[in-house]
Amino acid sequence: MIPKTIMVKLSGKKLKELNDRIAERENNLCALCGAYVDKGMKAHHEPQGALKSDEESKMILLCLMCHYKRHNTSAGEEIKAKCKEYLSNLEEGVQNE
Ligand SMILES: [Zn+2]
Ligand SMILES: [Zn+2]
């Protein structure tokens, strides 16, 4: 059976709290290159588009540079793959608890 995908859409305080949790999870470091990420920075959503969802398991903390590359350069696909890999590893960790 294919699980039904429910998209989560948060706003205001809840969204801020979620972003704070992601930053905390990553110790304020970019998940890809390890650069320090300033507090208050919004986490990146992976996947993007129609599957975009405000959930911890679908968000990743990226520094300005990695985030910019993901959205605006030809390296975007590579970054996307790394984000997906990172998040799937994270998910496995949660399931093993
Ligand atoms: Zn980075
Ligand atoms: Zn993004």
C-alpha cells in the first residue's frame, strides 16, 4: 500500500519554531559543507515543488552559498542529490530508535 502523502504547511510562529528546530538539529552548521549558519536562517525544503512540506524530515539546513547553488546554479542537481541522501540517512536513524 502506498502511503498517502500529506503536505504540511506552517506559517508564523510555528514555521519559525520549525526552522529553529532544524538549526538546532544541525548545530547551526550547513549539512553539506559544514559552514556556520546564522541563527534565524530558513532551512531548505527538499523535495521542492508540489511535494514541498514543512516537516523536519523534509528540511535541511544549508548555508547561504549552498542554498544559493541549490536554487540558482547548474550545481543544483548535485546539491539536491546530497540533500536527499542526507535526509534519507536521517530518516533511517529515526526509524532505528
Ligand atoms: Zn554549505
Ligand atoms: Zn531552499
